Amino acid sequence: MLAPASALAPSTSGKNNQHRAPKSDVEISQAAKMRPIVEVARDKLGISAEHVLPYGHYKAKIPLDYIASLKDRADGRLILVTAITPTPAGEGKTTTTVGLNDALNHIGKKAVLCIREPSLGPCFGVKGGAAGGGYAQVVPMEDINLHFTGDFHAVGTANNLLAALIDNHVYWGHSPAIDPRRITWRRAVDMNDRALRSIVSSLGGVANGFPREDGFDITVASEVMAIFCLATDFADLQRRLGQIIVGQTRDRQAVRASELKAAGPMSALLKDALAPNLVQTLENNPAFIHGGPFANIAHGCNSVIATKAALKLADYVVLEAGFGACRQHQEIRSSGHRFGEPLQHRHAGGVGYPEAPVGGGGRRMRARRPLGLGRRRRRRARADRLARHRHDAVEIPHALSRRSVAHREDARHCA
């Protein structure tokens, strides 16, 4: 039975009025009445308790063998939520995704959302958390924004295991003989630490190897993260990891991770992480949150495994993807065959006033500071920019949402 709208909406009178005395995202999420995740999986998705692996009371993983058993079910419809070129403070894709999923469930549709796991770098940086905002959040918000179920730790460890194997391979002079000057693989840490972007490693004497230039990427920018989210099963994950090019020999022949026998150990570290995570929204609707590759260098959405599972379990899947609609439509279309054919797309786009002047040649936005509408020339440039993004989505039925500065500021209290 559907809950009445009055029970779901914030109070409009007295001290509980969200507009007169707005609560922060943290206050809203901490006041949430969460259901045990086993109950959410059973009542909303039809997953029995033996196929749910709880991580505490409110987080769980869905095992891969259960997901494989769903292969004969018909796929639901995929709704893509993205936005035009983002600004430093973010553009509300996650908030829109969560709100749309809750709305579909509220009108009686069987819907589930799929979003990326937050990275600690942006979480402690300018952008803030990535669990939604206001009354459109996924919970437990603090857990999701921090270590969650440890997936990012597993990805970073697998990345750094390969880095250690490369240096050990060079130290002992194994074949193929990697040229230390042409090692392209970098280490990873899930933090914005500019001091580690370019370093010199292996200092301290002969026992520590050959000194060389090295560096760290943020974990979500690692190739391991992109592979983790594109893999369709464990065997596919191991095959893809083995194809990673780590450097070249002196005669410039590519050296792959499989030649270092790294694919097996790396896959072992990712075995448990490969199962998708299930949590809930503030309205106790199911949400898959799994993986999180950057969209400016990779495909920018959650794992293929989580999306395929969602398509088998629900009639509507609301998928958040981003770093600009101009890229995202193309990337989703080009990788759509991974989700299954034919893929039924719908698109809900978002554009906020602060991002539009930046896209139209306006001055650079300062994080969390709204901009004015600008002059007529810049308005025309913004419209041209938006039309280009809309053109890129021409093959996908879409609905455009324009959000005001006031609306954005109401949901700007990121944890």
C-alpha cells in the first residue's frame, strides 16, 4: 500500500519547516527510519534472505551466483539520468536519480536505482559527498560516503599489488625485461593528495630497487576501477586484468599484466568486492551502489553487474551517469550491449543555472557560489551549448529538467 504524500513530505509549519529552518543532509539522513536491508530485498525485489549477504543491518551484497540465476528473466527499462558539463560543486545528478526512483515507487512502479560509490577524495574536497541531498538521499549516508563495504580498498589494493609486482619483476631481472624508464603503471590512493601525483620511488639503496619516476592516481581514476565496473563476471574480470599494459621493453614491445602472472592475485583481491551492494533510500526503496569510475576518463557509471542485476529484478532501473551529457549518451549507447539487447532507454537530463554560464563562455564558477543569468550574448551561447547536449541525446527519448539556484541551495549541505 502506498504511503500518503503527507507522510513522505517534510513539514510545512513551525520549526520543522524545511524552508524556514532547513536541515542539513546529515540531520535528515540521521533521522531516517531505515528498514533492515534483508526486508527491503525481500519486499521490494523478491530476494529471499539466503541470497542476501548483510554487512550490518542496513547494507548488503547480492552474490554473483544468485545474479547468474536471473539470466532468463526479461529485462526492465533503463532510465538514464545525466547533466550537461558539470561545475566544481556538482550538478545534482544523484539527487535527481534518487528522487525519480522514489517517485516511481510512490506511484506503484517496481523501480530500483543504480549509482556510483563515492570517492573519499571529492568527499573531503570541494564537491562533498555523493549520496544525494535533502530528502532524496541513500542511507546509511555516512557509511556510503566513507568506507562503505570496502570495495574501493580492494580496487586500490589490487592496483598497488600490480605496481609492487612490476618493481619486483624489474629488480630480479625477469623476462620480459621491462625498461624502468617506460613503466606506465601508477599507484593509487583514494584521496586528493597532490604531493603524491609525481614522485621518485625506490630510493634508499640497492635493496629497494631501481630509482625511477612514479606517481599516484586517485583510486577511481585507476584502470582497475574501470575494468572492475565493465566486467560481466569473475572470469571476465580476470581476463581483462591480464590485458593491462604496464610498460614496455627496451625495444618498445608492450608488456601486459598476464606476463607478470598478476591477473590471478588481483582477481582474488576483488572477488568479494565484485558482488553489488544493496542499500535503501530515505523512503526505503532499493538502491544498488557499486563501483565508481571517473566519467572524464572512463564510462562514468556504476558496474555492469549491478545494472544487469537491477534490470532483471525491477521493471524500471534509474541509472545515474555523468561527466557531461555530450559524453555520457555516447558512452552508454556504445556499452549498452553489455546490459543486454534490446535496451529500452529513457533519459532525464538536468541543467542548473550555475553550470550554464560556464558552458556558455561565462566566468569560472566558484564552488558553491551561484551566478547571475548573465548578458544576452552569454544566454544565447548557453542555449547553443544546451542544444548540443540535447542533440547528442536525439536517439533517446528524453525529458529536460531545469533547476533553480534556490532549489540547488536547499540541497547544498553535503556531508
